[in-house]
Amino acid sequence: MRVALALATVIAGLAGQAWSGPLSSAILNGTKLDGPVPASDFMPGPEAKAAKFRVSGRLTVIPKAQPDGFRVITDTAPPARDTRRVWPRLAVDLVTDGERLIPVQHGPIAAGNPDWDWIVEPGLAWSEPADGDRVRAVLPVALEERNANCIHNGRLLVILGPDGTASKAAIQFDTDTCLYFRFDAWGLAAASYAPGQVKAAPALVNRDRAERAARLPAKPISDLAATFPGIDLAALARAAGPGAVWGVVASGTHFTAPCPTRSGDDPLCAERDLPSYSTAKSLVAAQALFRLEALRPGVIHETIAAHVPACAAAGGWGDVRLIDMLDMASGHYVSAAPEADEAAPATEAFFDAETAAQKIAFTCATPRKAAPGGTFVYHTADTFLLGVAMTDALRKAGLGRDLYDDLIRQIWASIGQSAALDTTRRTYDSAAQPFTGWGLVYHRDDIVRAAGFLGGGGRIAGQPYLDPKLLGEALQRTEPGGGLFGPAPYLRYRHGFWARDVGPLAGCDHPVWAPFLSGYGGISVVLFPNGVQFYAFNDVNHFDWAASVPEVSKIRSLCG
């Protein structure tokens, strides 16, 4: 009964969308996919039934030399030799829990491709009357740029037989969080299915069930206006930006807007992969240092030179503290103009470097221009270097070996985060240094639970996990308006978090500081001081969420 109800919910959710029927077996066994097709065509039809058998085994997909169709939308820096149309081979182990289709492999799946790693998320398994005794499997998939955080989202559909046969896989990408390279692509790929026992399947299923149970209660964004009369949803949509994945958390409920793609609304949006980009500066760099300070008081005042030998040898880092690095105030820069260093062509060498030693050497060589602690200059490289220093401090104190696994994943486990956050981007060497300032992948509920953890005081089992003083300063709860001046007079940056004075926007007669997380391309996660969250992941460099402020203040006054 639960399976039938779940499929009915999926089918009802597709009502009103363009739908030409599920992709037929004839199409999936043809020579090419004519596309793009509506996203809903990958999903169950109105006659869908529970899967005829339980999927358990390995799915292997071998794409063609190039997809059947490829349409560039944005490409700001096309390479001289473009290999990006070549998709890597994919091998993923799958198990079903009712209609739920769960992949064993989490995070980027490396396949030796120079451009892409696959990411596969939980999907659905069901049977269509026309397919006989076979089972359809649809999976949300993404291509994540290798050594980067750029993500292209889509879905994969294949028909599996009880005897281990498989149709070709239909794959389509039609949405991105990648400002500089956006495309639509579609095609058929050879597929094979090897039924078999999936190791640790019960644990995998239990983990997936627990994650879904931990999600916030969700309602469509239209219910926000019904729950809080007077809310202007159009104003919130403007604040989110065109094509955004966005939502609002109020009174413990997650109000979610539809997830647009260029092929219709995403029918599997709850599992869509969203890149962190620089929101990781708050959720990895800041939380790691706050945790280290809670474990070893005073570590924030230790220096980079004491923990990074390459910087000690370079000189100029003997008085630069770990907290200065988190504040973007190392005193090492080329230009103090907003974003000048971060966007400089020379900085590409840092992002392109694949080893920790290369990234460290780049950052340590940045010239010293000012005393640390006083001049805000935004450098992702500085946050990476902070991660290196924290790793050394962690090891010297005997508190662990890995910054992400030993300090951050405990947070995710405590709030039941998805398996997407089990991993982070790392350097491609024996150091496997976490990127620290970018490189996570979220689902939309992950980000609101992470924000809720911060807003709730950073506690695990009722006890402070993060240093309360640092967290209070970062969230503007102590010394409101504190921090270094950002690129506008109403902005501050403190301890890895941005803050904006929203008082004038809310009609208050005094400053009201709202902390927020920000990420490349148009990512904003706002923790309003009235307890409301607003988040948006867009792909058009839209960061101005000012239009959300009057609406959020209607839920609960921001003026106090």
C-alpha cells in the first residue's frame, strides 16, 4: 500500500505538466534520443504500478563518444580542445526500498574523465503496463566538473529485466548551477545490469529512511501566503532570481518553490544536487575552527607560520592568526579592490592546481601589504590555507586526522543530513586536503537543516558543539554590526559569514543585522534574526535578496 500511495503522489505531482507518456521501450532501444524531452517523460505514467521485482545489483552505463544532442547556452571560456561533450562511464550499485531506488556510491564518482565526475542520487523504481515483467528505474544524476564545484543536473532512465537484461539508458541534462558553462544535452547510452546482493543493503536503506525522516515538514511555496496572509510570493521570487531553486523556512515548515529546468519543473527536486561554492566557508571553514576552539581554547590565535611550513619559509606569516584567515584579513593581497584578486587571471592557477602543495605554494607567495586583522580582501585561497593549518592543529592536538571527517561530519550525522554530504572536494594527492572554502554538494533540505543547526546555537545532544562566543559573533547575536566592512556600507564579514543591515528594508528605525551565507553564481542562504530562513540557488549572478526582507518581516517583525 505504501508503494502505491507513493507512486500516486508522484503521478499527482506531475499533473498539469507537459507529458507525452513515458519514454517507450522502442525509444530506449533505438539508435538515438530525439530531444530534449519534457522532464516528466522520465517519470511514472498514470497507469504505473509497483515494481514487478526488487532491484538489487550493479548498473553500468557506457555513453557514446558524444551525446545525441548538445546545445550550449553559456560558455564564457571555451577551451581550444574541447573534450567536455564526452561523458564518463558510470558504474553504480543500486537497491530498492519499496519504490525508492537507492545508489550505494555517494558523492562524485571518479571515472578517469578529464572533465567530469558523475553524481547519482536516490530515484524511483516502478513498472508500466507496456513493459511486461520489467522495471523502470529513474535516477537524478549530475555531472560535476572535475576539481571544481560546477554542477549540471539531469536524469537517467533505464528499463531492467528480471533476467538481468537492460534497455539503453536515456540521459538528459537540462539545468545547471554553473555560471560560466551551461548546456542542454541528451542521448542514449549502452547499459547493462548485473543482479546480485548489494553489500550492506540494510544499513543503506536504514540510513536513507532516517535521512528522509529528519527532513523538515515541507509544503509548496503557495501555502506560505495562506499560512501568513499578505505575503507577496512574487517579491520572494524576485529576491530568489530567475530560474532559482528557492524556499522559505518559517515556524518549522519548509515552504518550497518548484525547481525549474529548461524541460519543465524538476520532478525529482528533493534530490537535486546543489553546489555549495563559498557557502562552505561558513559550513566547513567556520564550523571547523569554531569546533577546534571549543576543543582547544586559544587555537584561533595560533599563527599560519606555526602550522604551514611553506608559509613560514616564505615569510610574512608569523603574526597572521587562524582567525584572521577566517575573517579574510590576512594582510596578504595584490589589490584591496573588491574581488580584484579573486577574479584575477593569475588566481586561476590556484583553482586549477590539483595538489595541496601547489595550492599552498600559490597562497603563501601572496605578497604582504598590511598588518593582519584590519583589511578585508576576499580570497578563497586563504580559506584553503586555513584548512591546511587547521588540519595540522587537529593532528598535533591528537584530536583526529581529517578536518572534514573528524569535525564536520559529526554535525551532519547529528541532524541526519543526506549522503550527499558524506564527501567533499579534495586535492588529488596523498594529502587529500579538503577544499574547505568550496566543494560541497547539498540537497535543498540539507541546507535548511544546516542553517537550523547554526541558528539553534550549534548544539549536539543539547551541548554546545561549536564555540558559543565565535558563533554568536558570526551570527551578529553579540556585537551586532561587528566585523570588517564589506564591499558596501550595509555589509559586514565576520568569521566566515556575511551580514547585511536589513533594518531600512524592513522599515525599522534601527539597524537589524541578518547573517547570510553566499556562494558563487547566485547562492544566498539568509538566517533572519526573527527565525525565518530564505535561500536561493540561481545561475545568473543574482545576489540581491532585498525584496525578501519586507515579506519575511510580515511573518514576524524584524524590528523587534
